Amino acid sequence: MIPDKLDQKILKHLLVDARQSSRQLALKLGISTVTIISRLKKLEVEKIIKGYTAILDHEKLGFNLTAVIEVVAKKDKIIEIENELAGIDNICAVYDVTGTTDTFIVAKFKGRDDLSEFVKKISSKPNVENTITHVVLNTIKEDFRLF
């Protein structure tokens, strides 16, 4: 299912404030509350809307350091390593990529010591051949909302 223009408008409003009621959303878009509810249900069933969440300021929570880490795994263990990485709390994203690197991860850390310990722990896994760590100096944009 590809969202139509109305679905896209609904999604855009939810990305700004997912806490608004269906009634509030209907008033903003000039359509009935029943239409909003049925559209939301359809978007949830189709897994276009996977859930509702808050957008946090990581730095205010003490996670002042962002790193992008490349991981090269043994060829028959890539998926196993990626799934293991995906379960670690401070990892925000795990990407299975093409090229000389198998996986990119984006992770947040409270400081250099946490990053150092994390990289050493990942690098010492028996199925990890190599890691390359990039420390983010400045975040210009970090927003996965598309609409």
C-alpha cells in the first residue's frame, strides 16, 4: 500500500505531534474523525505506522557523543552480528550495506570512555574481523521524519 495524499497529510501531522487526538487531527485537516480513525487503523495494519513515540534530546540525557561505526564480519556471520548489535540499547541504527564494509551502526555514548569500551567489546567478538569508528563532530541534521 502506498499512502495517498490524505494519508501523507495525516502522517505529516503525526510526525509533528503524535499525541494529538483523532478529533484534533480531523479538525486541522477538515475531515471527519471517523475518516481519521479508519485511515490510522489502515496505516497501522499495513505497518506504515509502527508505533508512537517521543523524540528525545540525547544530549540533555547525557549522551553527548555520537559515533558511526563500520563493522566487517566473517561472511557467514554478518546477519548474526547485525541482530546482536540491534539489541544493544545505545545503538540507534544498524544498516546492512554494500561495499567493503558489511554493517554501519550509529550509536550514542555518554563520553569517550564509553565509546572506547564499546568499540573494544565489539572488536573482540570472534565473528568481527574489523571496525572503523567515526566520531561525529557536529550534528547538522538528525531527523528521520520524511514528510
